[in-house]
Amino acid sequence: MKHEVFHGSADAMPLKNWSVDTIITDPPYGMKWMSSIPRFGGSKKMSILGDDAVPIDWLPEAERVLKPTGAVYIFCQWRYWPIMATAVEDRTSLKVRNMIVLAKAAHGMGDCKRQYAPLHELVLYASHKPHLLRRPHGRPKDILPVSFVHSKYRQHPNQKNEDWVTVFIENSTDPGSLVLDPFCGSGAFLRAATAMGRRAIGIELDERFVGIARREKL
Ligand SMILES: C[S@@+](CC[C@H](N)C(=O)[O-])C[C@H]1O[C@@H](n2cnc3c(N)ncnc32)[C@H](O)[C@@H]1O
């Protein structure tokens, strides 16, 4: 199955009301992060568009396009979790139902001398009341072990692994369902969805990543 990628902003989604089954997305964390990976900017360091504040203006748009039976999964850094969780419940009628912890096989960097080594990613799971988990392998847990990919294989400085969202796709969609990633970056979640027989649409503001996201394989 093919995916489609729009060059534009998540704040104005080119989609009809109630057309999306599930949103799985990884917005900028609002931390003015800069990549130290030489390939992504070298000494100039590459920054991510929209990373100066936690993005929440897209949430009403997400609710507009999401079916009343839908669910939303939002990657969210621990420091900004309260802002995102509050915004989801204040700006939409979705209810936050879980903090899901992805436990990575190897840790990232952080401050080696002042911080515990960061081994996890947090995902905020919110849904409308009619949304029921499919549970193809029994009740999914809120801590999920996931793989780690070395930065040399990444095409985007914040690239996530496709297998990180498999559990979300199998529990919140059916074959043929439409998955939306409005901050799609390299398109990892779109590829994960189409590999599982779902339809997928991405939106990406930064022209540098639109072409990468449009590719079916990296
Ligand atoms: C954390 S990255 C996503 C990485 C992606 N999950 C991947 O695996 O490659 C966030 C992306 O959102 C994009 N972005 C920032 N503001 C946006 C907006 N208002 N609408 C759409 N995309 C935006 C950035 O350019 C960046 O590529």
C-alpha cells in the first residue's frame, strides 16, 4: 500500500472532517533541540522547525479530522508531558488514557555526568469513548520493549523506528484504516502503517524532509 505526504502545516490539515481512524505522531518537543550528528548540519548544527514551543495549536484540527471512534498517540518528552496532556483535554474532547513507555534496547546521550542515561520514550495515548482496543495478542501493556537504531542509519535527526508503532497500529486500526502522522519527518510511521496494510497520510512543514517521507523505503 502507498502513503501520501502533504507539504504543509499540521495546524491546517488538508483532510475532511471525520476521515482519519487514528493519529500517530511525534511533534517537535519544544526544547530548541539541535542535532550534534555531523551529517545533520555539522558544526552549524541542524535545528527542527517548530521546536521553540510545545506545539498544541494542531490539536483542534486533529479532533476535526478524527473519526468519533478514533484514537491519538503523541510522542512526548517527559519535561513537556504536563503541557501536552493538559492541552489534549482542554482543546479537544479526547481523554488521555495512558502514558505508554517505550523501553529502548540502548540508551541515548543526554548529559553523561549529570543525568541518568535516557532509555525510554513516552507516548501519550488519548481516545474518544467509543474507541476499543483490538487486542490481537491479548491486552497490550503500557511498557513496551523496542529496538534501537544507530544514528548512522537515520535520514532525519529525530527519526523513530518503524517497529515502535506496530502495537499502536494493530490495537487501534484495522486493515484499510487511515493512519495520519501530521508531523511525519522521514515518514517512519507512514511506512509502518502501510507495511501493515493500512492507508497512511503524512504532513510535514520542512521541505527538506518531504521528499524523504514520500519514499516508500529508506
Ligand atoms: C520529531 S520530528 C518527527 C520525526 C519522525 N517521527 C521520524 O521518524 O522521522 C518532527 C517533525 O515535525 C515537523 N514540523 C514542525 N512543525 C510542523 C508543523 N506545524 N506541521 C507539520 N510538520 C511540522 C518538523 O519539520 C519535523 O520534521
